[in-house]
Amino acid sequence: MIFRGWQKTSLIEYPGRISTVLFVGSCNFRCPFCYNRDLVLSPEKMRAIDEREVLGYMRENKRLYQAVIVTGGEPTIDKELPSFLLKVKRLGLLAGIETNGTNPAMLERLIKDKVVDFVGMDIKAPLSWDEYRKAAGISEKALLESVKKSVSLLLGSGIDYEFRTTYVRGIHDEGSIKRIAEQLRGARRYVLQKFLPKNTIDGSLSLTPNYGSGQLLRLRKSIKGNFVECEVRNV
């Protein structure tokens, strides 16, 4: 498996664990607020990191880590993902992915084969076509139907997971977040993330003022009853 980015150490990507984070190139979404512009649009221009380099490093330093997270881009469009996660598990480490939910068949396989311990799934907007196509930059309704299948799969999976929404002015308002909360009612964990504008696919959003931390915290208070856990991140 080839990666196009590597954050050696993270304390937040896998909740409660020290992880290393690997970035897969390419994505089937074009979220205007995505800050991994180069990773999504031109991954071939970024350094290729072979899985052998990663696994060698983790083997030598696994005492420092508890988990490996594969993100993107969109990792589930890479057919080599299951075999890589299996190699991670064989090192005695936890394996996690971050996904947009558009490949429920792959997600189901990972869960069934027990090669993934944690899934972070981005929820871009309320699960309606008009809102989701704007937030995800897509034109195929089938992608939203796949997202809905992945939501249902995670809700009934029994594995550790969280749903996440990045709160972006011009894309979301309080009403849209409350609709998401209703649609995900009963989920184990929901995270409302503060938008950190930089190098976005829609360059104008890099100039968009953030919603304030206070507003995110107040919004969390109004929706937390829908979830077992609800938190705000990046404040």
C-alpha cells in the first residue's frame, strides 16, 4: 500500500490512544472546505511512502504507540487496505480508519474480518441530497445512499466508532447540525469539529471567519442528549 502523507504521532485521531496517522491519496469527494487539497487533487506530486517503510518504523517503535490510523483522501477506495490493516494487527497494534462512508462493502468486510478496531466517519451535512451534494462536492446520488448504509452499519456494528462533522460557515448552521444529531440519534460518539481554514479546495473558504468556540460549545450542549458521548474538537 502506498501513502502520501504521514503524521508520526497523534493524540486525538484514535480517542484515548497514541497513534500514527497515514494519509492515502485521492478521494471520491470534493468537499469545498477540505484542507487536504493537494492530497485529494494531485497526490502524485506528493512523496510516495511505501507500507514497508511504515511497518518497519512501527516494528521498531511500537512501544511508543498503541494504534495506526489510515485516513485520506479516502482509504476505502484502496483495495490493499484490508491486507495492510491485517499487518498492523499482527504487530500487536490497534488499527483504525477515517472514512467518508462511500464504500460500505469494504467497511463491512473490515469489520467482519476483525482487522479494524475503530472507525471515524465524517458526516458532511444532514443526510439529504440537496445538502450533502453541496457539502461533499458530489453529483452522484448513489454516493449519499452508500453513506447512509455505512451509518447504519456502524450503528449496529459493536466496534468502537465516532461520527464527526466539521462546522463550516456557509455550509452549516445550527439547524443543520441539529438535523444531523437527530439522524444519528443513539450513536456512541459524535464530534463537532471547529473548521481550521488552510489550503482548502474552495480557496474562498480559507478566508471565511470561523464560528467561535463558544458557539460550538453551546451547540454541543443542545445536541448532546442524542448521543452516548458528544464533544467539540479543535477549540
